[in-house]
Amino acid sequence: MRICFLIAALFAFHVHLSGQSGSDEGVIHKFFNYGLRLGVDSRNSDVCEIYENDEKIDNPRIKNGVGFQGDLFYRFNFDKVFIQSDFGFSYLKEEFFFELQREIDPETQEPIYDLIYLNSGTRSLNCAVVIGYNIVKEDSYLFNFYMGPNLRYIYLKQFNKGTTSGFENKDREAYLNIVTGLSMNISHLYFDFRYEIGLPNSKRTLNFSEMDSSSDYLKNVYIKKNENILSLSMGIMF
């Protein structure tokens, strides 16, 4: 709801700017632009493997939630080409479902499993530098595509078992991905669609045995996954 309110506020601010300026052609044709964008993002973990005591758990499931993000950006324009840098914050959510063996049934000698539902939230700071090309650049309209590296610095991971209280991990982690996307301007109003791609062989590991605050039932569990991140945002550019 907060994101929707902020986006509506940005749109109202854009309407106000358009009424004040009359013509916004100069925004598109400036050498230097800066702005703010707000939006939503979602992980896409295409490979997920969960292990307990180095034994792979069969049929884990992962559900990607919708998080939020906010970025400040600035851009240098060279005719059809531009260089843009983004600095921002993001919160990503996902849910894990898997079974852990707890004991052996004394009568049937079959293993008894507990179904684990783990809710995860990750807070990070991001810095991207991209090079883009303007497909359309005329009057008050701009449409382009871009690509470049994105550094993601994770400073907090939060975990909950279902709806019960959970634990936090404040171990710092940084990794580099490639971001590619499309953006569009209608006067000051800025729209951005981007996809952050994990580098080949960059499988990330969540090792709960290395987290001092981890719950006992996860002490011998670790998760390996490749992830991509889809983001949709709206903002104002000056």
C-alpha cells in the first residue's frame, strides 16, 4: 500500500510539473538528468537445492514473493547513447517448503518427516552502472534499452517458520549480477522494466549452520540456488 501511495504521489507531482512548465522537451534533451524511482521486485530462483547433513532433500519448493525497491539515479546523455548509475534499496521475499527427517517409526521402521515452511526476507543496497541506447528520442518522449553490472550488498536476512517468530542474520554478503532492461519517459514521468540475471556458476548458498541466531531445526541445513530478479518501477526524471 505504501508503494502504491508513493507512486500515486509521483504521478501527481508529474501532473503539477507539466502544468507549471508547459513544455518538457528540455528534460529529454538535457546532457545531465537525475531522478527517483519506486517500484516492486520479485525473485525468480530457477535452481534451488536444499541439503541436510550434505544429503540432498527431494522435491523442495520455492515461492517467490513481491518485494519493493527505491532508487536514486543520474544519467549522462551523448545523443543516442547514455550512461546511467543507480543507487538504491530493495527488500526481496521468498518462501521455502521442504521436508526434514526427524525420527524412525518404531513399528514400521519408516522415516518420519516434518514439513518445513520457511519465510525469508532480504534487505540489500544496490549500485548499478549501465550503458543504454535511445531507440526513440523526440519531443517529450523517450524509449531506450540498457545493460550493465549491478552490485548487490545484502546486510540483513530475516527468516520465519510459518507465522511464528523467527531469527535474523546480519552477516554481510556482496555479489555481482548483470542487469538489462527497458525504460520510457513521457515528459518528467519515468517508467522502468529491468531483469537482473545471475552470472553463470554464481550459485548462492544459505548455510544455516553458520548463522549464530539460526533455529535448532535448521542447524544442519543449507540451501543452494541461482536467482534472477524482475523489477517494475515508476518515477520522476529532471
